Amino acid sequence: MLALEHVSVRYGGVDALKDVTLTVVPSHVVGLIGPNGAGKTTLVNATTGLAPLATGQISLDGARINSLPPHLIARTGIARTYQNIRLFGALDVRANLAAGAYARKTRLTNDEIAALLERAGIPGIDLDARAGALPYGDQRRLEIARALAASPKVLMLDEPAAGMNPSETSRLVETIRAIAASGIAVLLIEHDMPLVRAACDSVVVLNFGEVIARGTPSEVARDPVVVEAYLGSGAEALA
Amino acid sequence: MQTLLDFYAKHSRLIDQIGVNAILALSLSVSLQAGQLALAQAAFMGIAAYVSAILALNYHWPLLATIVAAVLVSTVVAALLAYPVRRLRGVFLAIATIGFGEIVRVIANNLKITGGAEGMSGIPNDATTPVIYGSLAVVAIALWLLSRTKFALAVALVREDEYAARGVGIDVGAIRTLSLALGGAIAGLGGALYAHASFFITPNDFGFARMEQILVWCVVGGVTSPVGAVIGSTALSILPEAIRFLADYREVSNGIILLVVILFAPGGLASLWKWRRGAPRDPVRVHA
């Protein structure tokens, strides 16, 4: 279980996160929504050690991780994807998957590679293709496959549906639900409300770095504070 | 056979130089593969050259012992240098490491034990052709074996995207330090062999001009390819002999070659064999 307790992050005089408490348990998908600049990616960066905490604590299965450097946090079992795709673009697909499995003691077998690509929804992709030359949707999914290659306990997906068409987004829901069903705790940052409703067990709403609401997707959609701050007419999509 | 022996007798110095230059080019290639434009190879080479020369001349150590000591010292110096430059990237790293090279040169110019500006002469000429090419083979095999390990994967990932590399569990600082230290070790080997093949060394042998030369070899051969580094250093070591009539314009001809390669084969000479007009760029392969 990933637990953030009273976490604050400050950039200069700006509070990017203020006293955020959040837990993500295995087999559950927690949606993290909010307007641009609300602190969603900062929360992921803080969890992965890329943004220092001003206050608070982050723990994984009871062990404090926020004092560890980013590479050791990754090795504890926290994997992520990025808002702007960060594949190793000049390397081939196989090397990108091997990168995800870097912390493992053994190399990925061909069967494991096939299973990873299947889980990420890109079976049959050319393993020798340059990752940066893949179609956009495949790059997004390869990033998910790379994260899964680490056999993570927690997977943090930062806007995985960005740039995808409705059909790709719909398939992404199945992918995310299947990942959670395998026992992984998933934190999903998204602006696509139908996706959030379909994929998430619960939703946390951030605004100006603070949690303003939490609950099931339909509870959050009915919260007038959330409607006022973020959803507006999009509340129907989440209800 | 006699023809070969005659050829060797006539060109033995050039043949030895090619071997030493290939080792030096490989040393820079190691840093470049990790995405580090660290230009201190000439300094590491110089430090090792002086260590091996001093041990041989003043303490009468045998060649192998002087080489081992020189490589150890250059490795430690490279690893120590990695700490202050750990946050520097690109041109800033290049400038800092060039500055380090100049410091080493100035120190060598002013120390009594290094012979000051006049340098050191009378170094035993015992780095023979088999010793040089045996050393080159050891370096090549070691790098080939290394290319099949997770270290090589980590080096490629750090070069591609340090930020994402951290996200998959790679200690970027350690990889950068190790690659700089490994480059320092190989440059040290090249420096020790250079001293024992040259009889005579001065601080200016290890200045910015030497560093620029090593960089050009790698760029011409292919910056991320060890094979390219060897091709580049060999081609540019032979070239001055092949175009001796242009000896007065050597720097100009080097500059023209560099420009032509950058413009028409940015992947270096090593990339030419698979070059096809309009073909998509091949991915960089690592043993994953």
C-alpha cells in the first residue's frame, strides 16, 4: 500500500502540494483529477523522489521511502509513466522493456516480453523497432509495458490517454482494470472523465495543491465544490 | 614475408602510434557513450605517462608494473574528477574538464619531478608493437564483454534520458562516475604506452591539442561506437602520412575532413556501411 501523509511540496514561495493525505491499495485504481497546475504531477514527482517534500511522509507497505533517492524509490516497486512520453526513443522496443526490468536480477525472457506487451495492449509489436518511431498510441502503451516490466507494487499513470482517440481510450480502460486486477495499486492522473469513471474505484480531486474532495467517481461528480473548481459541465461524464 | 618485415621496419613508429591512438580513442568513446562530453582524456593520459615514466626512470620499475600503477592513478583521478563535475552537462562539462586538463598541464610544466617544460627523456623504449596491440586487444575484449552486461544498458539509458533512467532504478551518478573512471583507466593505459613508445615526453604532449585530436577521431569514427573510435583514430593517424605533401596544411585538412563527416555522415565513418539513402534510422542496439 502506498501512503502519503500530510505531504507538502514548495517551489520557492509557491505551495505546489499542501497537506495532502492519500492512500492507494493493491488491486484498486485511484483517480487523481484537478485543473492544470493543481499539483497532480507534482504528487507523482514527490512520490518518485523527484520533488523534495517540505513536510509529511510517504511510505510503501509501511516503510518510509521519501528519504530515498529516486533510483532506490523505483527499486522499492514504484513505477510510473510520464505526462510527456519519456521512452528511450533511440533504442529499440526490446531495450526499453529491458530498461523497465533494470532492477531485476534476471533478464526478461521472451515469454515475459510477450506477456508484458499483451498486458499493455500491444501484442505483436516489432521488438526491433525504434521506440521513438512508433505510432503515438503504441508509444504510450510501450511506456506502460516498460513500467510493468519492473513488476511494480504501485503504478502511477500520468495522463496515459492524452492524444488517444476514443477507441484507443476505451481499450485503455480494459488495460488499466486488468493491471489493477493483477494486484497492482494504480494511481491514474487523467482529464478524460469517461475514462476516470470507467477505470477508477475512487477519485481524489486536487485544486491549488489541496485535496478538495474524495470518494467514488459519482460522489465526486455530485460535489458542488468540485463542479465549481474543475468539472463544470464535465460532471455529467463522471456521474 | 620479407616485404612485410621491410614495411614494418619502415613504418613501425606509425604502426605503434595507431595502436596507442586507438586506445586513446576508445577511452573517450566510453565517456561519450554515457552522454558525457568530458574532455579530460589527454590529462588522464598525461598523468599516467608521467607516473609510468617516473617509476621507470627514478625507481627502475619494470614496464608492466609501471603500466599497472599508471592506470590505477589515472583511474582514481578520473573517479575523483567525476565528483565536482557531477552536476555539469554538455558544453559546461566540456569546459570544466578542459580546464582540468590545463591545470594538469601547467602543474606538469612547473614540477621538478616531471622535468618541467623540458619534459622527461630516456624513458625505456619497451612498449613494443606486440605490447601495444596486446593492450589494445585486452581493452577491446574488455569493452566487448562489458557491452553484454547491464552496465552497458545503463550507460545507454543515461545517455538517452537521465530523468527516465532514474525512474527505472538507475543510479545515474554512479554510472557517470564509473564511465568516467573507466575512460580514465583506458586513457591511462594509452598514456603509459605512449611514454614507453616515445622515449621522451613533455607537458605539451598532453595539452588541449591532444584532447582535440582524440575528440576528432571519435567524431569522425562515430561518437557512440567503439568500433568507430578505432576506425576514426586509425584513419586520421594514417592520413597525415598519406598526404605528406599537404603537411603545412594539416590542421586545415583535418578541419575539412571533420566538416565533411559532420555534414554527410553525422553517425561517423562506422555508420557508412549501413547507410542507405532514405532508409529509416536504425535503432541503437544494446544487449537487453
